[in-house]
Amino acid sequence: MEISLTTPSILFPTVSLLLIAYTNRFLAIASLIRGLKTKYQKEHTANLLKQINNLRSRITLIRNMQAFGIAALFFTTCSIALIFFGEETYGTIVSGFSLLLLLISLGISFREILMSGGALKFELQEMEDELNKEES
């Protein structure tokens, strides 16, 4: 298979936008953690501990998403350089590897999105518990 310089270059805007999205997710979670810290100082509930554990796992996932995304961008750049210098075979291999890294990053992102839904369930459960106490 023959690829040109433009083939791996297509990944540049995609990976760049993904990294921005991943950073925004990280910043949103950092804000949530700061809010939970304030809430935890006022009250110590089991629900808060579940949320803290969920957020800790999500931070790890986001860090891994970012790492694989950056690695994909790095290897995409390497593949472009290899193709530019006439090493099409190696460039193709490295480009394929960068695609694999991007797929891993997207897979981790999918897992983190599923976990974020779980975090909302903790919030809903807490509200339901409070309503049940008020009705009793």
C-alpha cells in the first residue's frame, strides 16, 4: 500500500480536537472534585465516598486518554517525517501504529463516558434518599 504525506496528516486536526475535548473533561472533573471537597468538609456520607472513587478512576482514564492521544500525534508526526524522507514502508507502519494508539485513546474515552453516567446515578440516589427522609 502506498500512502502520501497527506494521508497521516489527516489525523492532525482530529487528534488536536480530541486532546482539547479530553482537557475540557479533565477541567470539569477537577471542578467537581473541588466542589466535593467542600461538601465533604461539611458532611461525610457514603455517597460522597462513591463519588470520590468514581472521580479518581475517571481522572486515571482521562490521563491515559491524553497519553495515548499525544502518542498518536507523536507517531503521526514521525510517519510524516519518514514519508517525507522517502521511507514510505516505515512511514506506513508508523502511521498504522498511530491509528492503533488513537483507537486505544477513543476506547478509553468511551469507558470514561460510561463512568460519567455512573457518577450521575450517585447524585440521583442521594437526592432520592433525601426525598425519602423528608417524606418519612
